[in-house]
Amino acid sequence: MVKRREPQATTNAKREPTPEQIEAFAAAADGGSPAKKPTPKADLDPNANRDYKAIRVPFNEYEFTKLEELATKTGRTKLNVIRWAILKLAEEVQ
């Protein structure tokens, strides 16, 4: 036979949140807590191991041909050309 479970009665089942709890919730929902200070970003090493993230990027034939041509002209690998182009564009945008 199945043993039926009954919920335990709690005395504070309908307890209302305090104004401090409401403010803390609202502050966290807005993007941060007033108690927490933003942590400064650590200096990132441009020569660190490449084990942080990996992206699979599908190319069409035209894009891949251009990538191969650029890799041949610059003497770089295709992946290095992509990384180089990202860094070059990031410098130009700043």
C-alpha cells in the first residue's frame, strides 16, 4: 500500500517579507546589490592557453575561400587569421 505524505504544518506559512527584504530583492533585480561593490576585472593574459571557450563557426564557400587567401597572404593559419582579425577590429573600434 502507498504511504501518503501529508505536508507539515508551518506556523509562518503566510509571513510577509520585511521592507529590507523587498529592497534587497529589488536592488538585486535591477542589476546589483547595494551591499556588493563591483569587483575589478583581472588583467587578462593575451598569451594564455586557449582552453577557455570554443566556437564552431560555419562558413559558406565564399567566406572560406577568402579566409584561405588571407591566411596564405599573411603566412598565418586560418585560426590565427580569425584571432588576428578580431584583435585588429577591437583596436579600431576603441
